[in-house]
Amino acid sequence: MHSDFIEYRPVKKEIQGAEDSSTDLVREEEILVLFTAVEQGDGVENAKQAVKDAGDFLKKLGTNRLMIYPFAHLSQNLARPAEALEVLKTMENESRAAGIETRRAPFGWNKALQVKVKGHPLAEMSRSYGGLAETAPQPPQPHRVERELGEHELLARIKKADFGVLPDTDHRVIGERLDLFSFQEPSPGMVYWHDKGLRLRNILIDFLRAELARRGYVEISNPALANTNLWRVSGHSEHYRDNMFLTHLGDEEFGLKPMNCPSTFLVYRSRKWSFRDLPVRYAIFDPLYRNELSGVASGLFRVKILTQDDAHIICPEEQAESELGDMLDMMEKVYKIFNLSYKAKISTRPDESMGSDEEWERATSTLIRVAKARGWPIERKEKEGTFYGPKIDVDIKDSLGREWQCGTFQLDLQMPKRFKLSYTGPDGKEHTPVVLHRTILGSLGRFIGVMLEHYAGRLPLWLSPVQVEVIPVSDEHGSYAESTLRGLLEKGVRAEGAFEAGTMNSKIRNAQLQKIPAMVIVGAKEKEAGTISVRERDGKVSTGVKLDDFVRELVARTSRFE
Ligand SMILES: [Zn+2]
């Protein structure tokens, strides 16, 4: 991972063969971090090859700093500690011998870790050496031993990820407590969204859809799988192949889409366009598939299947500036609702890229003008643009003071030429438009993870998957509680009833634990008066409330994004 910084602190020896190490905090900046797991059968040759590849990669990145970071979570087939340490030391020595400025994190420790990965397309790579990976791709090998196990034993081996050791503030712990999502062994680095988590994601998408509709966007959806020929046209085959999931249908190679752009261009190409029809603003919420380093170790922050709030605006170059302005307006409106401050940076041309200097210059200066017009300070991230254009990256700052890259706004003069996109201009001739690629929240899963930590699980009312918990004082009041719940659901309030066995107090505690914004409590008094009692998350209690009044206020507060 090409990183702005890595920080780690050795906390506790994890195994007997752990190296001696101080427990001081270590911080390194502007460095390529090589997370490494040594597997059974790995040896000196694998170590040399890994360092050689890392060296080539460093050259591409234009840097010479490498940290070798032992990271056992990458494998379930680890070498014995003594052998692993030997391989790691070989890597370290090889790297130094190659003139690389080398650091190595201690082996065999539990380490508190924070990495800020750069956002550019080459920032993350993964490779494996030895075993099957070194030979040509082979069909999946049936696991002989596993085959002999019955379904019963196999099922018993499928475990849900356990986050028991993590602090309460971690989004994985919050997600489990709120029953939002889980990570399960058969799908490493992929999210199982539970009903409440999916509802939360849908609330975000509905919110964005309403905003997009107001701004003249249309929404499309395209196949996940496309023939590699498409990725050859887009250049992804050349620049992104290592991160793609590839498969075969008959003799043809196909890839799962890592980005939405190429298929969006095919939709554009399916009809003729006049300058009067433009800009066309295509929003898309399809899942994307990226074979990146990931795992339970990073929860929602790094996954292999993600959904972005993605959009592509296709327009004449003269309109790019005003379109960018409108996108940034939307971004500011959205971030304000989440109470997030932000900072924009302009990423310039990387070494590996398409197009002429003149085009890059033009596109980059357009982005700078747009940023200046908003009074933003111009901070540049040299060489961190995409391979097809420069971009404005926007980092948000959460309540814990951490920065996350969320928004990205790319001005692309290359893909329109590669895909021969065109429109008829006022002169009756065919012209090439430009494409603006943009996301505001980025990966929705990652954004949800950040928000869970930002709000420490206390999601605002408008975002809460369950806004109201209806709790009967005792079983006798079950039917009044049920009709109260129906009344709430009919009015569009996201409510649920705690009608299971158990005391009122335990149900209240449970709702508090789940940080549900309001509890509606009904007993004999409420039933007789036809009212409800409300207990809010902050402890405020109101009695003798009319259901209609409660609903009206709740709906009003939801629509104000409170
Ligand atoms: Zn795109």
C-alpha cells in the first residue's frame, strides 16, 4: 500500500518466537508498506522475487522507501515462525542490498496499526508467490480432505468473524451490536449486509437519489461481467488487470467490473447526441469488484465488493467547469448534513498515463480554476491523478479528527477519445465531449463504517435504520402496542416492536444499547387515554403524547436531517 503514513505500536507478543522489540510508537511517512505473510513452503527465491517486484513498483511510484510489515492475517497457511522470520529477514537484506531505504516492523507481535493509503489507482497491489500462483492459472483444485468431510463438518467450520477483542468504538463492534452486518468465512473481505444495515445503506442511496433527481441526473445499471475486450479499450486491462477478478466463458476471458465508466460509455454510444441534449448525467449504484488487499482486519474500510455513489457526466469541454461547480455544490450540501469538514487536493498526472502534455495541462488548470473559484487553498498531490486524467480529491475529517478520502472529481479527456464518444455541435459537425467521473461519499460501505465511528453508533434520527422501538409495559398491553406500531409504520416511521418475552426494563436497556433514537412505551394508562409515552435517547421523557403529534414531529425532524 502506497501510504501517506503508517503508524504502529507493538502492544503484546503474540507468539513465543516473537522478535525483541521496543513498544514505542513508530511512524513513517511517504512509504510503500509491504504487508507480508509467509506461507508454508516459501523460501529465499520467493523472498527475492517479492523484493524485486516491490522495487519495480517503487520505481513506478517514484519513491524509494519500503516498509516490510509482517501481517499474518493474509494467510491461513502460515509457515512456522522460525521459517517465516528467516524469509522476512532475507527480504529486508535483499531490499537494503538493492539500495532501497528499508524499514521492517517486528515479527510476532500484536500491533496497533493505522495506515493512510493514497487514493491513486496504483496505491494498492497484491501478489502471491510460490505454490499454485507461480504456475499458469489452473482450474480450482478440489480439496481432497474437505471433500471427504460431510456437509455437517464443513458447515461447522464456517465461522463468522469474531470482533470480541476490538474496542467498543470500532465500527465492526458497533455494526455487530446494532445488527447491521457481518463478515463470514466463505467470503473474505466481503460484507454480509443484514436487514438493518441494508436499510441504512438504502437510506443513504434514497437520500442521494432525491438530490440527483433535483440536479438532472438519470440512473442506469449495467452488467457486472464484461468481455476483457472492453477492458482493453478502456485501458483497465493494461493499468488495472492485477486488481481484477477474471474468469472464462467458453474461450473468452471476462472480467468483473472494477469501475463503472466503460459500461456507462456503451450506454452513451447506443444513441446519437446533439449539443442540445448535453450534459447527460449518468448516476450508477452498481457493485464493483476489486481484488485488493482486504480482510476482516479492516472491516468495511477495505472490501473486495463495494458500491459507490458513482456518476459520469458527459458534456462539451466548455461545460466542464459549471458541471464541476454543481457537483461540488452537491458535495458541500451532503457533507454539511453529516457535519463533516473537508479539504480538497488536486492530483496531477502520474507517470503511467494516457494523453498529451497539453491536454493534461488544460484539464489540470480547469480543476485549479474551479477550486480557486470556491476560495479553496490549492494543495497538489503530484502524480496521483488517474491514468486518464487529473482529479480533485476531497478528504473529510470525522469527529475523531481522522481524515478519509471520500469525494473524487476527475476530468477526463482520454476515455471519450478511446470510446469514440461524440455529439453533433451547433456547426453540424461531430465533436468529442469530455467525461467527468465523480463520487461524493465514495464506497458506501466504507462511508457507513466511518459514520458509525464518527457518531459512535448514535446515528442521527434520519439515518437510523430503526427510529422507534415500541415497548409494552407488560404482556397485557401487547395489542395496544401492536396497533401503535402499525400506526407508526403506516406513516412511514421506521419502527419495530419489542414484543418478545422479557421485562420492560430489559427491553429499554436493549433499545438503549442499540442507540435507537426514541422508545414508545405503552401501558394501561396510555391505552385508556389513547396516548403514548416517549422516552428519547438522551433520556428526555414525555407522557400523554398523541401518536399523531409524535409522528408529525418525527417526520419533520427526519426531513430536516436531524
Ligand atoms: Zn468513472
